[in-house]
Amino acid sequence: MDIGFIGLGKMGFPMARRLIEAGHRLVVYDQRKEAVDKLVSLGAKAASSPKDVADRAETVLASLPSLQASLEVATGAGGVIEGSQVKRFVDLSTVGSQMAVRIHGLLAKRGIVQIDSPVSGGVGGAEKGTLAVMVSGPRADFDATRPALEVIGKLFFIGEKPGSGQTMKLANNLLSATAVVATSEAVVMGVKAGLDPAVMIDVINAGSGMNTASRDKFPRSILPRTFDFGFATGLMVKDVRLCLEEMKSLDLSMEVAEAVGRLWEVVIRDMGAESDFTSAIKPIEQAAGVVVGGSKARAAE
Ligand code: NAD
């Protein structure tokens, strides 16, 4: 099918590439010309703006880094809202349910359907097409987008209510954010007491403490100290803040989530928004006066 794709970053690029490889015809746009050029060399057509994308495809997908970017791309001047062909705007970004509902309302006035479709599974999942894809919107439009979304991962229909996919995604990412800082605290405690962090991670992964940080992030990016997992601290903090806002809007006060939120505010303050989110261990190490992993841990293997 003809698909528009806007936002060709760490997640968007591999998703768009998979769609081309699956035989779909893509029209793409990104503020970064080099990302567009790379996809054109793989067979995509370049567009000059989000409106241009929406002039040329009925289904427009977007994978963007901030709430403001999604709002502008969808509803701003020169945005998808002004396109002549577009029937549905599928937002793969994490924007929270309030922003999703706002974009939904603005697009609905022009007869364009907004579909929430945040994803989980990281850059590796985007490359392999194994993302968890959390879709909410009208059933008929979900069915119309199925041939495209099935290429990027496993589909879950969350419901017809706008924003439901986002609520699902924030619940998931709260757990992902918690796993990184909680596992960091556990491992830093062990290292302070003289344990080998590589042995600790092996034990945790064979035991009941196993989680996505111990299984994926520690072996790949924290123990080798490469801090290159592919998700920016700024994006993780965006998601944690959105989750806390979502809880507040539901009149909930949740203690673990609030503590996790405070820890991630320290990470963004000390490590910066551009750092990889696996750097979250560094302020915890610093407070404890230890360093986890690196050549010492490797030599011990
Ligand atoms: P990214 O910063 O790597 O990519 C964003 C892309 O959007 C960039 O290429 C940028 O140039 C482009 N862009 C920004 N503003 C634009 C605009 N106004 N018009 C056109 N292009 C614009 O971000 P990412 O890591 O790919 O994340 C994208 C979304 O996916 C975010 O909402 C993030 O929370 C979510 N997400 C990321 C991961 C991950 O592991 N990286 C996992 C799941 C979900």
C-alpha cells in the first residue's frame, strides 16, 4: 500500500526500511535531509513537508521525539491536516493520552482519523519487526492500517477510545524506567559490598529478579560501559513525566512511580537529555563511590 512516513530517527528509520522491504510504496519526510536521502536510496520517494506527505498517501505514519513535534507535524501550518489525500494519521510516538486526544480532536474537524500506535521494544525491535504495537482508534481504520503495522511488530488492539494506546504505553514504560534504576541500585549495592557485577547479573537472570534491564541493558550497554542502547534519557524522562501526569489526571498518587520520577530527574540533570538512558546508573554509582563493570568485570569472567 502507499504509506507516508514522517520522522526517520532511531525508531522511524528502521521501521520505514522494513516497510519498503515488505513491498510498500513509501513517501517520507524528516527535518534531517540525510535521513530522507538514505531512505530514497532504498526506494522511498522524498516529500518536502508533512503536508506534501499527506497529499500523496491516505495513511500517514509518524515517529517523532516530542509532543510539540507530533502536534506541529499533525496539525500545524504545512502539516498533515492540510493534506488532500490523507484519511488517517497513525502516531507511533509516545505523546501521552492528553496530547493524543488533542490531536484527535483537531484532525477530526477535517475528517482525518487519528490512531494511537505507540510502540515498545527499542531500536532492536524496530530493526527486527518485533515491536509491541499498541493501537487505539476506530476498528475499521485499525483494519486498514494492519498491512503496514504488521510489518513493524505484534499488534495489540487496545480499544476505540482515543488515547488508550498511549495509556498502555505509559504503563509499560514506567516498568521499563523502574527496571533500569531499581536494577542499578541493586547492582551498585552488591559492588559496594565486593560482589562481581557480571556474576550478579547472571544470578539475577537465572533467578526471580530478572527484568528487561538485567536481561538486555546490563549485558549490552552497562557492564561493557558502552552506554549505547539507543534510547535517549530525554525520551525516557518524557515518558516518566507523562506517566506521572496521567496518574495525577486520574487522581492517583503512586509512591513507586513518584520515587522513580525523582530518580530520573536526577539522571537528566546530571547526564543530560542526549545521553543514553543506560547512563542512569552513573549518578547512583557516584553517590555510592563505586563503578560497575568495565574491564575489571570482564577480566573476572
Ligand atoms: P529520534 O530523536 O531518534 O528521531 C526523531 C526523528 O524525528 C529525527 O529524525 C528528527 O529529525 C525527526 N523530527 C523531529 N521533529 C520533526 C519535525 N517537526 N518534522 C519532521 N521530522 C522531525 O527519536 P526516536 O528514538 O526514534 O523516538 C521516536 C519516538 O518513539 C519517541 O516518541 C520515543 O519516545 C518513541 N520510542 C523510542 C524508542 C527507542 O528505543 N528509541 C522505543 C519506543 C518508543
